[in-house]
Amino acid sequence: MVSPIVAAIISFFFPGIGQVVQGETQKGIIMFVAAIVISIILAYALGTIGNIIYLIYAVYAAYDAYNMG
């Protein structure tokens, strides 16, 4: 396990990976797959709004990884 701040930074750029390094592998994999789906489907289908949704999701993932520590 790493410090909560490092996990939050990792999870902001790669949602779900911060959860994996904190020991929640299954949750991290689910969040990572969800991030890929959000980034591919919503970003291309909705454009700017999809990117904003992805950014909100990345912030949530960072917050969740930080709180796990």
C-alpha cells in the first residue's frame, strides 16, 4: 500500500489504479473498465459534455482512493 496522496494522484490520471495499489483489486478493475467505457463512449458520443463527465469520474476515483488509505 502507498500513501493516500499518491494513490489519489494515480487514480486521478488512471481511475481505478489507485484503488488497486491500495489493495482493492476488484473495485479498481471495475472502476478502470468503467473509465475506459466512459472515455470512449461518452467522449465520442457527447463531445465536451462527455469529457466533463469523465473529469468528474476521475475526481471521484481520486477521492475514493484517498479515503481508502
